[in-house]
Amino acid sequence: MANTVIGSSIVIDGEISGGEDLVIQGTVKGKISLKESLIVAQSGVVEADIATQNIEVAGQVTGNIAASDRVELKSDCRVVGDIKAPRILIADGASFKGNVDMEVGKGR
């Protein structure tokens, strides 16, 4: 399945929702709700609360992240906000300010 890409010169202000993988190279402000995976590329800037299955951040995210499976913060990323996920990977060099909640929900 192909990824949907928001290019580096694109700015979106609003709500994004869907059932496929998304790559953000540009700027998104608002709210992101996905059933699959989100990749914030190194050039990506997100100012939004995010709910998704998996997220990989190489760029900048300001907002809370809730992932049903996994959050991965790459070495040069900057994240300001709370993270809630059962699995969290933070690379050496990643910048993160916020709280982490790794409590697995009942029913898993």
C-alpha cells in the first residue's frame, strides 16, 4: 500500500483522519487521527494532537501523542507534549519534553 505524502512546501491547518499510512514533510496544525502509521519526516512540523497506531518522528511535533502500538523518536527530532503508548523508543540525541504513559489498556 502506498503512503500518502504531505510535501515539504504544504501547510495544512485543520483535521486529518484516515485509514492509511501518512508521511508529513510539510507543516500540519490541528488534529491528526489515523488507523495506521504516521511518519513525521525530518522537514516535518506538526502542531497537533495525534492519535494513531504507530508513529515515527524525525522532525518536530508539538502536541500530545497517543499510539495504540508504538512511538519512535529519531535522533534529531524535537517533541513537546505527552506520549501515551505501550512501546516507546527514544533514540540518543532526541529532544523530548513531556510525560510518558506506557500503561497497557485492559483487554490486551
